Amino acid sequence: MTESTPLAVELRGITKRFPGVVANSDIELRVARGEVHAIVGENGAGKSTLMKTLYGMHRPDEGQILVDGREVHLRSPNDAIAAGIGMVHQHFMLADNFTVLENIVLGSEPTKGGRLDRATARRRITEISDSYSLGLEPDALVEELGVGDRQRVEIAKVLYRGATILILDEPTAVLVPQEVDELFGNLAELKREGLTVIFISHKLDEVRKVADSITVIRRGTTVGTADPRTTTARQLAEMMVGAELPTPATRDSTVRETPVLRIDHLTVPGAPGSRAVVDDVSMTVREGEVVGIAGVEGNGQSELIDAVLGLRVPSAGTVVLGDEDITDWSTRQRREGGVGFIPEDRHRQGMLLEAPLWENRILGHQTRPPAVKGAFIDRKAAREDTARIMSEYDVRAPGPNTPAVALSGGNQQKLIVGREMSAHPRVLLAAHPTRGVDVGAQSVIWELLKDARAEGLGIVLVSADLEELIGLSDTLHVMLRGQLVATVDPRQVTPEELGGYMTGGHEATPAGAA
């Protein structure tokens, strides 16, 4: 970006305070028209707060927001949309039972005679799809779309509303490599048409690949800008957290002979009239072994984890923990028996957002010390242990009484990991354990998993991060349409090859009961 390049967005001295926290402090940001501008920083650095301020969800306490050189006052997302700013959130906001067309026009429907003018809507959506190579099918049901297609629907939604500045929050978090390449192709089309993209990501190699310029935020303020053509991922990591970019790779085997979890011919029914969501799955996890499960989201991984945890009732098959058949055990019995759980959706399954951290620390463990003393909750001990977890796992918050909703996503995740590890489980069901966390927190969680594995913990790892799966797994299965369809060697497979197996594009050795 040169001095003569027109700016699409300029933030001057943006400061945003919340009770007890300064989320953004005197932030400066300059985004040129027609560029992909990446914003990176560790969790809690203030990226999300800054983007919510730009999208009108927060009002800054100090500073100015300029769009195309003119100061704007954004009091709501509607004001942002009117200024040409659209935002695609990390968690998609689509109605599964609506078509692509219905989702895109929802809230901005063209009407004719008091009814939805489908012809006009279809014509406009087709124009958008063709102009930016989105490949949309207006009549397709969203529930039948893959993750990459859903993301393109979200992008089309903001383009339909006239956005020329797009904010993408962690857009590659749930995509396989082929879908990432497709997304980057879409971003190139947006650039060619003169649109501006602000791209938030934790994946530094991807940032360097797609961005024209990078702004680094640390502890609520900007610490510098970087040119992706001349800056390495290691240098970016050092700017973000003062540490080298971590790697999960480890090949020293700690696998023992003793099984800690056996799943035999497990089947979980789907909706009436549909196929099973888990279809005759068998696998074994041994002490000191990480068993990875790769798959595009929606292919049964979540339901398999739920069935092992006791949240879904199988129609056939067994689950054995150690040498005990736990198929008929309740979820509470399984948790007390030594099944740890890092959920894929921390807000829905892992936390009570309005509750204080100490209550979240005992969630799922409220029948065992330090949560209880006799028949009562031991609040003092729970608070003290929460403070320990906050210290050991670098959970950044004022104290154990802080409500969970006040924490960044990465700090929420570190609390959950600390809670589960503190229970010393026999087997850990880890679903996307580093989703949405920065490189520093990711490194901490990887090391914790490797240390626990070395001490004999058996781990079932489900992740959309293929580097994570390949680097941590001792055994790696591929799940497609509810079945384990392949077993690949994590020491030899590449992320691109693994993505091919996940989408059914490659053949591999059939997965066995192992």
C-alpha cells in the first residue's frame, strides 16, 4: 500500500473499554481499497472487539472510523451495511431448512404484489454467483450443503446487501485444503472486482498466502504491520506472542498394548427414513495412543463422540472402557468412570456463559473433589482450583468470579482443557481442541495432549485442522457418511491427500477394527 492508495477503511485511535477490561487501546488500522488485509493476534488481543466495532455491534469510547475517507458513526450492523460493510461470522448464521435463495434474501426480500419476488431474487443471486465465481444453486437446501458451500452462501448474503467491504472471521477454520483453495479463489475474484476484504485468521501460512498486507494486534493495541511477501510465519508468531511458531509433530511412539476404549460395530440411527449417522463403526484406543478421526463436518464424527459419551443411544454395538462394558451407562457414570470431554462447541456443550469461571470449572465434575465437600458444593475449594487452572493454563481473566462470557474464545477453551485434564481421565474425547485459539494457546494445548499421551492417556482426536491431526495422531481414520472408510499413515499422508480421502476423491486402505 502506497501513500497514494485510496483507503477503504481507516481506524484512528480506536479505544473500547468494558468493565475492568480495556479491549482495544488506541488502535490504528489502514486498509486499502481492493486489497485483502489480514488481522492476526492471539486470543484476547482484541481482534473480535475491533471488528465488531467496525461492524456497528460496539461503539468505540474513543477514536474515529473512516470509510472511503469519510467519518462514519456506526450505531448498529444496519448502519455498517448502509456504509457498505458486511461481516461473515465464524459460526454460520443460516437456516438449514431454507433454500440458498431464501437464506440470502432473508430480511431484504424483493417483493411483488406483497409476495417474495423469486424471479428478481434469483436473477440477482445468479449475477452475484457468476460475478464472483461462487457456484451457487439458488434452489438447493442449505442442510444439504457442505461447509465450503455454506460459507459461499454467507459471502453472497453480504454481497446481496451491497457490501463492498467484507469482514471474514476465521473463514478457513472448518475447511479442508481443497475448500481453502476454492475460498482463496473466491477472494481473488472479489479483489478483481474492486472489493475489499478484512481477513481474521490464526493460520499464519494461510495469511501469508492470501493477504496483501497484515496488521498484528497484541494485548489490545496494534504492534505493527507486515508484508506477507517478506515476512515468515515465525516472524509473525513472534510479533503476536513473542514465541516461535509451534509444531504438533512428534513421532516418538508412546502407544502401549492395553486398550482403554473399544468401540465395536457401533451404529447410531439418523432421522426416520434416513441413513444411520454412525454406521457399523469399530475402533480401538490404547494407552498412550492418539486416534485421529478426519472428516468433513457432518459425516458422523460428532455423533460418534456423542455416542461414546452417552449423549446418543446406539441402535447396535458396544462401547467398552478398559474392561467394562459401558454401553448402558449414563453420561454421568461415564464421566465419573474416566471419560474426559472437550466439546466441539464450547458454548453449547462446554460452558455456562453467564456463570462465573469457578462454576464452569466444576461443570461435569460436580460430584467429585474439589467441587464437593460431603453433600455440598465446596465453593472455596472450587474457586481455589479455578485459580490454579487459570495460572497453569494461562487463562486470562480478572479472577474465578469473572463470568465466562467476558473471556475470549481462546481463554474459554483453555479453561475447558484445564478442567478436563485436571480430572485425570483414562480416555479423552477431544473434538476440535484448538479451534479458534491463537498460536500460543495452540502450542500449550498440543504440549498438554502430548504430555498426557506420554503418561498413558488414550485420546480420540476429531479436528478440522489437518496439520493437527497428522502431527498428533498415532492412528488416523477417515470418516465419510457415517463410516470409517479408510486408515492412513499419519507419518506419510499429506494434508492434500487426506482432504482427498475425506471428500471421497481417493481410495485408501479400508479402516479396520484395529
